[in-house]
Amino acid sequence: MADKRVSTFGVAATYIGTVVGAGFASGQEVLQFFGHFGLRGIPAIAVAVALFSLYGYLILELGRKLGAKSHLPVVRAAGGRIVGTAVDGVITFFLFGALVAMTAGAGAVLDEQFGLPSSVGNVLLVVAALLTVLAGIHGVVTAISLVVPLLLVAVVGISAATLLRAPLNPAAIGALEGARAPVPSWPLSAVVYVSYNIVLAVGVLAPLGAIAASPRALQLGALLGGLGLGVGALAIQLALLATLPQSARLQVPMIYIAGRFPALVQVAYSVVLLLEIYTTAVGNLYGFVVRIAKPRSAAFRWLVVATSAVALLAGRLGFSSIVRTLYPAVGYAGLLLLLALTYALLRGLPENARP
């Protein structure tokens, strides 16, 4: 299993899967970072696509050259010992914070859509993520690659059907633009959105680069990953704008939008949403634990269990409040990582330095 190499599709799907999760697939992230800017959110998404492709590739390539097992070698190679150590602390802390957000998100979906106690969703999510991460990096890649195509098909399909039923309403969009956004301008919002997602994805992207099939697989995988994220975000953005003002008032607006169609559509999207929450939780849990303990070691296994238990307890916090407060804070802190990666690009990436 250790010799198995990951294809272009595996790289792209894993990239997308580590980014999308409760915040993305629910529509809450897109609403906060793009929806509040109305139609100006569309060029913001285009900027995000370019940044996702560029910085995703830089992380993957550094991971390949360094034979990375966690994000630490990548951030130190990019930022040096001092900056790299600071970035490492930010990444490690927020990987756990995002795991808590995914746990809360699973509880919110089961509560709102299936009438089950949120604690049931919390437990199911944590147990599923725990078992997957115990299978190692290839288990993470396999799980994510199976789920990502379902999400893209679902959000594009629902968005297209919504636009056919309810064209955009300029008055409602104008009212939303007057609401206070977490980030003051759409260009900065695009950068902050990519920044916090890169922080949460680097824990998986760095070791993924070391097991990719070829440098070409990294290049195409990063490009396709960025495009896939852009397509999904644009589809959600248009669906949100077409269903204002109701969609802007809910914790899980995409479930509301799916609910405008036959009941089976809403149930199906709820399942897809839960699967995406699961894939992101898997990436967060793996990235956090592998930074502290060597993969496949006894310490790794024990830390997976302990981290899962703590996330389960912390996941009782409200989902939308976590997205609105934690995620922009992650983004601003993650600007340090983007600056370090930009500096590494300008000075030239290091030569192969595998141990």
C-alpha cells in the first residue's frame, strides 16, 4: 500500500474534498464570503479559483520535493524556521478547530433535516472519520475521491434547476449587499477565503504531494481542483442569489433550496452534505494527528481516538457561529502561509530533498 501512487483525479478530488465540507456544501461559507457581495461575488470566485490552483500546486510540489509526511516540512521550507514555526502553530490549531466545526455541522444537518438529536450526528461523524483516518493517507484519499463527484453533480444540478424556476431578483440582491459581510471587500474576501481553506488543506496536500503519480499529476490535479472548487462555489452562489431573502437567513441554506423540489431531492442533498462534512473532517483529523505523531504508529492511533473524543465534546457549539467567527480568523492568520508560499515561489522552490 505504501508504494501506491495517486493519480491526477485522486489529487484533484482530494484537494476539493479537503476544502468542501459543512461550510461549503451547506452554502454558509459561500454566503459569508461571496453572497454578501451579490453579483460582485462572481469575480471574487474567479480570483479564488486562480489562487486555489496556484497555492495548491505550490504545496503539492513542495510536498513532493521534500517527501513530506505532514505539513511541517513544507511550511518551514517556505517560510524558514521562525515564520514556518508560527505558520505551523496556526495550521495545527485551526485543523482542530475545523474538525470541531465539521462535528457541529453534522449535528445541525441531522437535527434540522431528520429530526434527530444533534448529538447523534456528532457521534456518527466522529466515529466515521476516526475509522477512516486509522487506515492512513490512502484511506483518506480513497474516501474523499468517492464522494467529491457527488457533490459537484448535486450543487450544479440544484443550481441550474433553481435558476430555471426563479431568476435573479436585483432588489433582493441589493438588500443582501447592504448587510454586513465578515470581510469588508470582495477582493479581500476572495483572498481570505482561499487563505483559510489552504490552511485547512495543507495538512493533507503536503503528504499527498509525496505520493502523487508524477509532477504532471500535481500540476493538473491542482488546476482541476481549483476549477472544481470554482464551479461548485459559483453554482451555490447563483442558487443563493436566486432564493433571497430566505436563503440568507438559514444555517443550512442549500438544504432549504433543495427543499423547494420533491422531498427526495432534499433528502438526497442532505446525504451528500453529510458525506462532504465527513470528507473534510477526515482531512482535518488526519492533518492534525499526523503533525504530532508518526503515521501508522501506536501514538498515531491513540491520538486519533483522543482527538476525536475532544472534538465530539467541543462540537456542541453552534455551526453558523463557528463559520462566521472562526473561519475569517483562520483566513487572516493564513495570510502568513500565503505570503510564505509566495516568497518560496519568487526565490525558487528547493531541489529534491527527500530524506
